[in-house]
Amino acid sequence: MHHWEKGGPINIGWPDHYVPEREYTIVEVQRLGQVFRSRVTDGKKEGGFLVVFDCPEVVLEMLAESATSKLGFKVIVSNLRCSIEGNVLRSFDYEWYPTPEFAARPSNLVRTIAETLDEMRNSG
């Protein structure tokens, strides 16, 4: 698995829009097992994503439903796929704004998804 870190490069693209991968700089990064969240910049704009590596789509949908009920805000699995270093993935979407009210949402969501994934693994 990759060892991404703040300030380092990451290649991201959007195959559904025929946008090839290009290099971005990592502004913020969080990794818990298979769960990976990052904010990136191209030097002008910032964007972010939250993905789970090596996870079937049906499980992604279950994780989104569980996170919605546990956290109290709507979490969905995006239909728009992204490509990260050659891995084509669906990311989680949720309401977020760069304000104090929303500041904890991204990291809380990463923890919740990672914990739910562990619970699913351990239950069966």
C-alpha cells in the first residue's frame, strides 16, 4: 500500500469524465486500515475524498447507511468514480463546509467507517 503523507504528491483522476490522473499535493491525510481520506490541492483549488480500498460495492453501501445512522448526517457512496494511483474507487460523499461546525465530520466519518468495517469482519 502507498505511504502518502502531508505535503507529498498523489495522482488522482476521474475516469467517468475521461480525466486522466494528474499530480496533486496532499494538504491533509488520514488513514485507518483500508479507509483513506485526503484533502489535496493543485495549487489553486482544494478538494477532498474518502475511500475504502479493496472493498466490494455492496459493503460500501452498507458502510454509508451505517455511518448515516451513527453520525446523524447523510453519507452516500458517489456514483462518480475516482482513480487514485491506478486504483479505481467510489468515494463517500457527505455535506462539508470549511467552517468550525463541520470541522470534525471528515475524521469522525473515517473512524466510524473503519470501526464498522472491523465490526462487520469480526461478526461473520
